[in-house]
Amino acid sequence: MAGQSEGCCRCCFSFIFSLGLTALFLWLSLRTSNPKCTIRSFYLPALNRTLNDTKNTTLFVALRLKNTNSEKGVYYDAVNLTFRLLPNATGMPVATSAVPRFYQGHQKTATKNLVVGPQEWLNWTAVSSGVHPNGSVSFRVDLATAVRFKIIFWKTKRHRLNVGADVLVNDSGGKVNKKDIKLSAAPDHHLIGFFSGQVGVLSNFLVLILLNFL
């Protein structure tokens, strides 16, 4: 009887352990990562002092969107960009622009070239008033959209994506940082705490199961 009971316990433990591994595998395979958003170039000719011409008040921006997911495509809603002057990062925008919705395959990178002029409500008066004595201007660029992930034959629900970055422009009209500027979001401490708690509960549960069979 003792042998049968021990064999039954081992069988149950093996089943629970296999079930846990299967759940972990499914979670890892279905887990998604938000696209990486960066600003490749940022140029405003009217701020270029070497040109000595303030008539061309068009803003040229190259936005790069990268899908780092393996075997998961991304459906983007309209990608909305808002430009503000620092230090008032929550003030009225000096310009807005949008990228139409599109689909991106797994591990693909898309570069969207934006031309923002008076027709896109570029407020040159506000921009010119924010120029520092050395000819530089500090912008705040915010991106807002929603994405759905394509996993095999089905799509996930929409996930909001809100990221941003500060962009310093010099007296040549281009961004000071020669590297791509990453748009990022502030960490959500509530979500971090929630997932940490869930991981802790799962770890304690597995430890109790192991101790019960030792």
C-alpha cells in the first residue's frame, strides 16, 4: 500500500510539474513586446543660421518603428506625433503629425518620413519664440497609438502605446544627438508590483509542492 501511495504521489507530482512547464512555455510563446520607437532625424531648416533664411518653416522628421517580436506581426492604428516646446512639456503643441495605420511583419523595421509644415499646424511663431540665444531649441516629442499583435491566425486586443523623448536642436536646425533618440515611457510601478507579486505567489506554491514530496 505504501508503495502504491508513493507511486501515486510521484505520478501526481510529475503531472503538476509537466502542467507547470507547459503553462510556462505557453506564456513565453504568447508574450509580446511593444515596438521600439526612435527618431532617426529631426531637421528644421528655418533654425539653420548658416542658411540665413527663415521662410522654410517645414519640419522634417524620420521616425523608425521596429518590431522585435519573433513570429508575431503588429497592426498599428494611426501613429500620432505631438511636438511641444520645453520646459512646458504639457503646454499647447507647436505641431502635430500622424502616420496612417499599417501592418508590420515580425522582426521588421519601418522608417516613416514626416513632413510637418503650416498645413499640419506648425506654429512657427511659437517655435521662434523658444529659440535660445545660442540658437538651440528644446522640443518634446510624444507618440501615441494602439497596436494589435498577430499571433498565428488571431489578433490580440488593442494595447495602447504612449512614449516620448526630449529633442535638443542646434543652430544648424538638426538634433544635437547624432544617434537615434529612443522614445520611451515612464515605468508603471503599479504593474511592476502586480507582476512581482504574482511571480512570488507562484514561486512559493512550487516550493511547497517540492517540499511536500521530499
